[in-house]
Amino acid sequence: MVAAARELPASGYALEVDGRLKAEFATRDGAKSGAEELKKRFPMLRIRIYDAETKTREEV
């Protein structure tokens, strides 16, 4: 069984955890605070914020 891949959002921001999209946010501040909280709880994860407008990723 193969898991369905999540598509990149057309607008807003998304959290990418170890290369997989996990959550979407309307604002950058929301995505940043979610990423920081997740990083505090699980420091070994690779967490990036995907910006749909510029199609870029930012390491947290």
C-alpha cells in the first residue's frame, strides 16, 4: 500500500517535516510558531516552512 502524496499548497504556508508536508497555515507567523513549537518538542526533526507564493522553503 502506498500513501498518497500531499500536493504543495497554492497559497499560504505549509510545514514540511522530514520532507513530507504535514500542516498548512494562512500566515507566515502561524507557520513559524507551529514550526518552533514542533522543533522544541522534537529537535531531531528537519522542519522547513514552504511559502506557496514564492515557492521557497525556509529551514527552522
